[in-house]
Amino acid sequence: MLEVYKAKWILPGNQQALEDKALVVEEGKIVDIIDGNSISDILGDKEYQLFSYGNSIITPGFINAHTHLQYTDVGKVKLHDSKAIIKKILLSLKKLFLVGYIPKEKFIGWYIEMLKNYICWDKKTRIKSFKNGLEMSITSGTTCVAQVSREKEFVEILNSSPIKSYIFIELFSDEKKSNKKAFRKLRKQIRRFIERRNNNTYFGLEPNAIYSVHSRFWEVLSKFSQKHNVLMQTCLGESIEEVEWLKKGSSDIDKLYKFIDFTNMRPSLENKTPVEYLNALKVLNSNLIAVHVNQLFDEELEMLASKGVSVVHCPRSNQKLHKKTVNIFKLLKFFPEKSAIATDSLASNDDLSLLNEVRYIKKDKDIDTLKLLDMITINPAKMLRLDNLIGSLDKGKDADFLVFKLDEGKTYKDLFEKSHPDYVFVQGNPIVKNKNLLIKI
């Protein structure tokens, strides 16, 4: 039987707004978008069930292009286990004597404090935090996440979830001699993950940042990525500490090294900008997704665009941690179809809602609603190479969509005034109703 979802507005993607239409779904796939006033005439004697939402908007499901769901409960967990308490005390002493004083308001201070909290958690606590983040994401309208982590238990959770996920395996390397060992470990990890994945789970690589991956390992990963056509995501040009480390050879990042037991790594190339550095290592290509980019100059953004690199913008996280965000108009100029908006983790944000993320950008700015919608739907779908399945409401794609009920007099231009979707559908199945999750995670 066909399911027909009628709304005042359907926003299928690619900056389109359709009025008085109906979305037709069969067996979890989109069949068509038809005239909402001629449903019976168009469908004829076909059997269908009609869902009429009145003054409402139907959009594609949202795609969060960069997040760490495992950090959702950072700062909220009270330790009761004696081993965890002792571990936290020892880490606090390590920070005090090896790192010294560094304010939490500074990026490296925040980073160390976040790691200190997370390292003390047991497996059960980490899983609970991850599930809390996943639930928050889904109820706010996210039907696909680009998750950054290494833990196998998170893969299993995402495998059992109905939403799609792109898991970027987080990678670190501080010494040239350890690169071969790290790469062998990575290949085993990829094989293990692939064996366990289902049809809704995909994998990529996430060398954490310029300063946390040895230059030689960068080159190895880039060659592997290009040979096997594997996506890579990395945090690029996020902090002033990163820029200073590349320019001067040292910064507060050295304090992070002491805390995580890294050797005192130095840039292999002198006096480079973040983009120049990765370009010299032959990392810049269409397989790369650069996250944050809030410290980059126009020339660097232009170089990224010329190399086919995609970018992800996390405005609230960047403002909270760095008091600086990338100019949204520059992203639209340099990366019209290869830029996305994401939340990052709850450790550096107020929530995991892409609606709130976009509303923060849109505040006091004259930006077209449909352009912003594309940055959390079809753009990230293209960047993740999932646009054959999701990202827009086109015929043959999975029926992952959201329904927003509107007050009288409101139109699709008021989409980002909404705090949450009223319904979330994945492959034609309702999984959220009025912020209540209808499935078990």
C-alpha cells in the first residue's frame, strides 16, 4: 500500500519549495511528489493511506556532518567507582605537575579537561553517554550522523539503529617509527568494522588534526585514501594554538602532548599555514572533508575549494571554544555545494540540534532559508557520497523525512523558528513523534 503525506510546503532539496504537494512513499522509498489537491485523480484505483498535516513543512531528514556522540555526558557524570575516582585524581596530579596551570577557558585547557573526564569512564558509562547523544540527535531531526570515534561498541549501537551513520575512525600518531604499527592496526580495525557493518553504516578515516598526526602518517593515510577512494575528515584551522604551532614550532599544544604522553612533536615543514602544510603533504583532494576552518584566510579557503575539498562549519562550538567562527557568506561563495553545518559534540555545545545550529547562523543575517536547509541535507549527503540514498526527497531515495507543523500564517521561511520536528520518518517508518522516540536504542 502507498503512504501519502500531504503538506502545505514540501522542501525536497536543492533550494526548491513546493506548495500544496504530497509525498508518495512505498516500501520505505520515495515514489513521487504529486499535487496535493489531485491525489485521488493522480493515484486512480491504487490503494493508499493518506496523512494530511495541514499547514506544515516536509523536509529531508537532517545530516549532522561532524559529531562526537560519546562526549554527550562530559561534565555531568558523577564517579562512584573507586578505581575511576583514583584514576581521576592521578590524572589531575599529572595535569598539575606535568602540564601546569592552563585556564579551562583556553582551548587546550578545555581539551585536557574533557579528556580527563572521558578517560575515567568505564565502558558502561561511555555507552550510556553515546546513546544519550544519539537519542538527542534523532529527536531533533537528525537521520544521519558523521560520528568520530574508535570504539567498536559504538559501531554496534549504530548498526542496530535505523538511521544512517558514517563512522570516521579517529587516528593519532606522534612518531615516525610508530607509523607502520599504527597503519597495520588501522587496516585490522577497518576489516573488523566492515565485517560488522550493516547497510546503513559507512566508514572513513579521521586523522584528528595536523598537530596530533605525524607528517609521515598523514602521507600514508592520504595515499591509502586515494588508492581505495576512502573519505578522510580532519579538524583544520580550528584553533589559534594550531596556527602558532605551525608558524613557531611550539604553542600550548606542547602541554597537551605532556598530558597524553606524546613525544614533543614538531611541524615537519616550517612557517606554513594549515592549508599550506597539508598541501605540501599532498593531502588536499576531493576525498578530504575539512572541519571548522574558522582560523583560515580567504586564500586558504580558496585553495581548499580549488582542490575539491569539502568543509564542515560548527559555529556554536567554534564560538564557545575560540570566540571566532568562519564567515558563512564566504563558505557559500567558495563551497556552494560542498559545505555543511554540524554541531560537533555536546562537550562544546548547548545541544545537538541542527535547527538551533542554523538558527544561530541565521540570526541577524539575510540568508535564504533554502540555502541553509541544503547545508544540513543535500550538501552533506553529497560530501558523504550518500546522495543516491538521502539528502533530498527525490524519486527512488529512502523515505527519510521530517514533518514540521506550522502556526497559522507561517510559511516555509519560518522553518528555523521551530525547536524540533513533530515527526521523524526513516525509510517510511515513524521513529519520533512530538520529541518522543518510538524506537529503542
